[in-house]
Amino acid sequence: MEISATPMTILVSSITSRRSNRPLVSTHISKLKESIRITSFVSAIVVGKTGENEYQLVAGQHRLEAAIKSGQKEVPAIVVDHATPLQLELIGIDDNLLHQKLSLAQEAKAMARRKAIFLKLAPEAARGGDRRSAKSKAQNGRSESFAGETAKATGRSKTAINRSARRGERIASDLMDIIDGTPLSTGEFLDRLTKMPPEEQAKCVKDSLEASGKPTQTGVPDVARDLARLRRSWAEACAEARTTFRQEVLAAS
């Protein structure tokens, strides 16, 4: 059965937020909320249908949160049906690549994940028409097919896509999180890390952060990181869980 996408208006209470590796940006939500106040309009989010009048958020986390904070009971949505979890995840990644201003580290992680999903959904891409050895054929076939398909979906060049995916594949995800938002989040530094074995990458990041005046610290509270985690968990929770949690916090204070 083919995937279908239908525009419609759905209840906010019928939507389950997906887990996101990117924390919500409060300033972006505030801007969207103000836009809703002025225009009474929010751009459509994308959801996957999981049951009768039940949906999972695929793209538009900031838009949904702004709608909730504005008191909206319903939101316009593009409802995707008959899609697998991997297909839905791919839609969400492409939405971020198209509409969000990602850092180089965030883009690298997203691009590497997109490539992994692409190869699972289209394993025949590994048998592309390369004219070299069997090993080279598989490697180049995957790379060229992935880059070409992603270029059509995101508008990026094949060179930029392959470079970003390579960074995400060769640099550990936890190191990407440490690098993100620091002076090290540059193409030059990320490309340097891709040439190092994994055991050397962590030391390089630690030494480079210390040299930049932003040392990594163990056992010291990271307020910004913990706030981001709390906001992400809050955004993912259902209305009932939020109410219960709020009551528990008030009771404990």
C-alpha cells in the first residue's frame, strides 16, 4: 500500500510527540506564539497516523508547542498514512534539513542517520552501476545514490551531502553533542576529526576545548544541558503527565 499524505485539522490532544535529539529553542517558540497571536495561524505540522484519531508527531515540534502555549485545541496537519517508522523518521529528518537552521554538528548527525535509513529502505542502492571492483562498486553505488536522492530532497549539493554524512559516520555521536555550540563546531575541525581513529577523537576534543577556554568538566553541573533535557521531556509528555508532574512539583515545594 502506498504512502498517503492528507491535509486536515486534528486535535492537539490526539498527537503524541516523538523523541527528539534536538532540544526545543524557547526563543523560537516565543516567536511562533507571537505570530499565532497576531495571525491566529500556525503552519501545518506533519504527523503519522497510528490509529483511529491517533497521531505521532513527525515534523513541527516547535510549531506544535507554540500552538499548545497559545491555547489552540486544534492544529492544521499533513497526515501521513501507511508509512513505516523508518519512512516517518526520514520525513522528519528532511523537514529539519529543509526548514531548520542546523549547526554543522547537528547536520552531520542528521545526514548520517538519513544515509543509514536510506540504505535500509533501498538496499538495492548498494548494487549501483559502478564499473570498478565489487567492493568499490558497493561503496560508490551507495554513496552516489544516497547523495543524488538527498540532493533532490534537500537542495544541497552532492559534495556537501557526502561530506556532512562522512562527518556524522566517523565522529562519535556523544562527541558531536560536546562539540555542538562550541568554537570547535567548524567544518575544518570536524573534518580533522574524521581522519583520526575513534580513541584519539575524544582526547583531541578535550584538549581543543581546554585550549579554547571552554574545558570539558566531569562532575560539574551543566545547567544548560539539563534544562534542555527537561524541556525536551516536557515537550514529549502528554497533557495528563504534565498536569501530574506539575502537581508533584508544587506539592514538593
